[in-house]
Amino acid sequence: MYEAEPDEKKNLLTKVSSWVANKIGQDGVIIPVVRLHGVIAPDEKPGRLNIAGVAPLLKKAFKIKKAPAVAIIVNSPGGYPVQSRLISKMIRDLANEHEKKVLVFIEDVAASGGYFIAVAGDEVFADPSSIVGSIGVISASFGFEDAIKKIGVKRRIHTAGKNKSRLDPFVPEKKEDVDRLKTFQLDIHQVFIDHVKAHRGDKLNGKDEELFTGEWWTGVRAVDFGLVDELADMHSLLKERYGKDVNLKKIEAKKGLFQIPNFGLSAKIDGAFIADGALNAIEERSLWSRFGL
């Protein structure tokens, strides 16, 4: 029976110990990293952020017992307010449940709903050139009443409920409809403002009429306003706080073996592309392009 030499045994033991240490994180503090990238919308498509897709990743990250904190990278131009609030709330709920600190790192942009999510962090960091803020609410549509008049088309609307056709794009806009929309926007805007104040508190350095106009700033200005805590990149900051051997554990969604890439168009089962997908892609692109991205 072959007996390994002492040096061979030592080398083998070193390799095994190194492998085990890497697996269980003994070679450095474990910090789970969750990257939240994309437009915030309820539909589950590539490049979209919503509670259904994000929840499993967050739960997995916060369940790592040895991790003293969870790092979250945010890169989003915003989107649906409800999805933004649900994601932000889940981050705080899990942080409190597992007693872990949340460190948020803004990449290119954390605007509107993206910033709503970012302020869930105990500390928020940004690059000097990051785009931060846009604390406001926007609604955009088109008016086609003149276009259908030119081509001789008449719009016929039949409703049960006099306000069911409010802001129909094919009929002239009514002042009372716009006023109703404004009231709706103000309610959502106030939820956003209260959320930022609740999480940033005394860190905010500016008047409401300056901070909450929907304006956005660079990371440098965001620090001055107290919208973020410091200018820092994730790797440097985590090494500084948790040691040079900090173990960054990426938490990512599993990709299916036969996953078909989506090129911004929705497809029917028969393979025919529908126009709605193309419009969604254009809308998504427009959200990013607002910030020059």
C-alpha cells in the first residue's frame, strides 16, 4: 500500500485547508453582495427590477449568519413607485430581522425609484460622477385627437362610471382630469418625501423646495445635500472596514440552461413579436437616456 511522503501529506493538507477555508469564509469576513440593476417595473423581464425577482436574492443574502453586513449595489433610473417601496421595505425588514447592517453603493444612477431603494441602506455611498436624486413623480403620455381627426377616425367611448375614460389619449384633455392627476401625483410624491426623511433624517442638508423638486445631482453634490454619506467604491471601502481578505460573495439569480435571450420584444408562443414589447423597450431606454446613459 502506497504511503505518501511527509511533504506530500503537508501539501495536500494545505490545499484541503485552503479549499475549506475559502468555502466557509475563514480566509476573510464574508460580505454578501446583491446587485439591483434595471428599470423598476412589475413585469418579470430581463433588465427589470421588482419584488418578485429581488426577494429571493435578498433573503439568501441576509440568511448568511457569519456576515456582519450586506452590500447592495443600486443602478436604476427608477420606475414604478409601489415596486420601489416594496423592495426598500424588504431590505429594512430583513436587516432588522437578521440584525445586519446594510451598505448601499450607487453605481451610475440611483434616481427616482432607484433612490427610493437606495435610502434603505444604513449608509449610502456613491461615485463622484454618480447621478443621485430625482425625488419626484412624473406621468407622460401622448395626445392623438388631432391625428385621428386628420385621417377621419372617430373615437367612440362607452363607460359605466363617468370618470372611467379619464385622460384618454384620443380625446381632448380636460382640466378636471389634469387636476385629478396632479392630486394623485402629490400623494405619491409625499410618500417619497416622507420615506427619504425617515431614513436620512438629520443627515439631510437642504430645504424641501430644493431637495424634493425632482432635480438630480452628481455624487459630489449629493454628499453636500446629505442624500448620500460618502464618496467611495465598494471594494475599497469593504477592504478598509473588514480587512484586505474580505470575502465578497455575489448573490445572483440562477440562469436556466435553456434560457432564451430577450431583445426587448415580447414574443407569443407562435414566435410572433408584438408591438407592446417594442414600446416597453423604447420606454425603458428613455428612462435611462434622461440621465445621459
